[in-house]
Amino acid sequence: MSNKFVYKNLALQPGEKIVKIVRQTNLKLYRQLILPIVVIALAFFFLYPLFFWGKKGIAIFVLALTIGLILGLRNFLIWYLKIFIITNFRIIDIDKQNLLKKTVSEVGLDKITDIFYQAKGVSQTLTRQGNLEIILPDKKTKLEFRNVAFPEQLQSLILQLKADFQSERINLSQLNSEGIMDLLRKIKRKIGREQLEEFSNRILAEKIDEL
């Protein structure tokens, strides 16, 4: 299944690129598939006794097999669709509690005040996985992604992206009119006329709403 299926409805800003898509570890997925596999295995283990029982036995076998397959597919989709999207502008947290409920949170790289990870227990320590936490400006709100592989590498990546983002920010108030026009020409060549106009209209609408 392609990652494009996950973020196809994600509206990227001009110049924004997806750097990395993070999911919980495969070990987390395997744990969630244990119960469905057990149900399916038991159905086949008792295949002959159930078929010997006649129509009722066949119905029980089909029901157990169906439940196992549906439960397995459900758990896989929740694992697959629960992701952290890291771009060069922001962090997007897509949390799936179940197939019908999705919570999307995001934070700009410049809004991140701190980021740390922790590994709890023998399992996380031995498998080099942990829980990543991103602290927001109020020091109380945070984005948390649990059971990710190599959290120290993700921490370093996000901190580097934050540093790059801040270093590229330009204080437009310090530019003269000629400098601003030159900057707009460069942006136009990079992202195209249509995207530049769309971005400009969006910024203008936001400023009007603030009045």
C-alpha cells in the first residue's frame, strides 16, 4: 500500500516537502495481529471436528474465519494509518483510535520548544524503540508518538529541520521594495505562478479575517 494513500488529502504549503513518514514499529503491529491469527488458527485446528458436526460446524468455522480476517484487517489499517508526517515546515500527527475516528494535530517547526524521547522497559531498550514527545510553547501541550524505532534519530532529524527552517526565515520588514520583488520572482520561478497566487490569496484572506 503506497504512502500516497495516507497523505493524498494533505494540503502542502508552497515550498513544503514531506521529509519522512513515521509509523509505530513492526513489533507493535505483530502484537496487534496475535489475536486475529489465533482465532484463524483455531478455526483450522478444529476444521475436521467442525465439518463433521455438519452445517452448524461449518457455520462456526466460517464465522470464526471471518471474525479473524476482519479483526486482522482492522488492526493493520489502524497501525498503517496512524502516522507522524515530518515536513520541512511542520510536524503532523494523524492519530487513529479506530477506523471511524481520526484526530489530526500539527505544529510548525518554529513552535517546537523542546523534543525528547524515552525508552521504557526491557523490550523497548533491546529493540531500540521508544516514545517521542514534542513540547509546544505553553509547556503543557505536547505531541506524542509511542513505540517508534530509533527515536534518537527522529529527535536529531526534527531538531535539524527546525534549525534549517529558522535559518531560512527572512525578515521582510528589512527588505526594500526592490528586494521584495526580487524575492517574489525567485519564489515564482521555484513554485510557479498559480501556486504563488494561491498562497498570496490565502495570506491576504487570513489578514483580512484578523481585522
